[in-house]
Amino acid sequence: MKIVFFGTSNVALPVLETLYRHHDVAAVITSPDAASGRKQTLVESPVSVLAKEMDIELLKPEKVKGNADFLAQLQRLRADIFVVVSYGKILPLEVINLPPHKTLNVHFSLLPKYRGASPIQYALLNGESQTGTSIFVLDEKMDTGPIVAQKAVAVEADDNFVTLSQRLAYLSAQLLLDILPKYVSGEAVPVPQDEALSSYTKIINKADGQVDWQKSAFEIYNQFRAFYPWPGVWTLWNGKKMKILDCEAKKAEPGLPLGVAGTDGWVGCGGNSVLRLKLVQLEGKSQVGMAAFLNGYPKFIGSTLG
């Protein structure tokens, strides 16, 4: 089967690798190189790096909507189907409906739950015990197309964004490999989503990482899992940002006052719970274990975090 693959981030890599081994990947479409770091050096996407290693034709359009040159390039490829995984741009109908079998999208949730840009983060934020992957026929709206296949996966108590996203990526790759011939032959019939069950996620930004100590320690720990490694979770102490790089949560009776640091790195949270800070990084300093941090900053005990 001749496929054009659209993807950008790390989670797209297992799917691209699997398609490359079993099908003819005619081209890879990814986001343009982006400026990164203090020196604003241009960095190519993970998908771009892999496509070059595989010696696959690579396209990086600045825009896809209303781009006649890009549409002509896609027409030239004469693909049977397009596959999209974490591409980062909304495709117009003229692109979606171009190949004979249209465009399949891989989305890391059990649609219609957690539509949008951050399904894995929201599953972790909300303490879900189960999530999954969905393969659906793309349309012009946000993750609303009919579903071709779904598969659930357990969310482990110690999962974070990295571990869960990788497990979902490999699961999706195998599911897509299994369902592609059935979809193309008409054996797998797409099923419309139930709009009554839909929910949406939003794009995560750096400000979302700030800890609200009125929340329970378990909610904050879920925030830590969801935002690892980016944007991370943080609080303010003595007017400086303190990154929380490792932590654990437990119930406490009666518990410390909200946001007040106790001994051994425990901080009072809502719901009679406490969060233990295990590894931190104060603004302008190196990361350090909590015992060493308390040795250097003994006044941290009894102080209030913001």
C-alpha cells in the first residue's frame, strides 16, 4: 500500500517505523524546522530526522491550507491513503479527501473522550486508570471523524507522559498495521462517534505547571506525571521558581497547613494530604535531592510556597 505519512513529534515514530517496514511510504510530511534554545538554533522534528535516516522524500510546508504547490506535490505522489499521527497542523478537506481511501488519524485516547491536543496529559491529570488509542477517518473538525478501530490500555500508577505515550505509540502502530487492509477492503466499517460523550483538551503551556497547594497531593502528583518532562511542575519560594523534579503523595492526619513546608520535604496540601518533594531545582541552581537542599536552605522548613 502506498502511504503518505504526516507527523512531527516523538510519539509518531513507532507508527512511521512500522509503516516503513510493511508498506511503501512515498513521502513524509512534517513541521518546518523550529528555533530552539537561547541561540534560537533551527532544530528539525524527530519525524524529520527518522525520515532522513530512512531516505524517504521529506516535505515541510509552512502552511497546508490554500497551498497550491503543496497540493500539487501530494497529487504527484499518487498515494492510496494518508496517515496522520501528531502532525500539529489542521488539514483542509482538499488534502484529507485527496487519496482514494482518504486520511486516517491516530489519536491517543478512547474517542470521543479527550479530543484535542493533549489527550495523554489529560488522562494522567484526571487520574484515569484506563485510556487507549483510536484510529479514525479524518474530517475538517477536531477529532470528530468516524472510528475505524480502538484499543484500551491500563494507566499504571507510576506512569508519566513519557512512559504512557510510548506505550500508546507502539500499541497504535500495531493496531494500524492490523486495521489498514481491513479498512481499505471495506471489511472494517467506520462507526460515527457519540457526540453526547465527547470532551475536549486544551494545549498545555508553561503556566499550567504551577502547583496549587489547595489541591490534594494526589492531584498535584497527577499534574507532575502529566507534565513530565514538559512543562514540568513548579512552585514559588522566596520569590524564586522552584521546579519539582520528583515527588510522592500520601494522606496525612491532621496534615500540614496548605503550602507550608515541613521536615523531610513534606508540604501540606488540600484534603488532609501531603506531597513530599524528593528532587528539586531552585531557579539559577542545579537540581538536588531534598536532604541536600534542606542542608543548604534550612529556613525552607516552616516557609510558605506559592
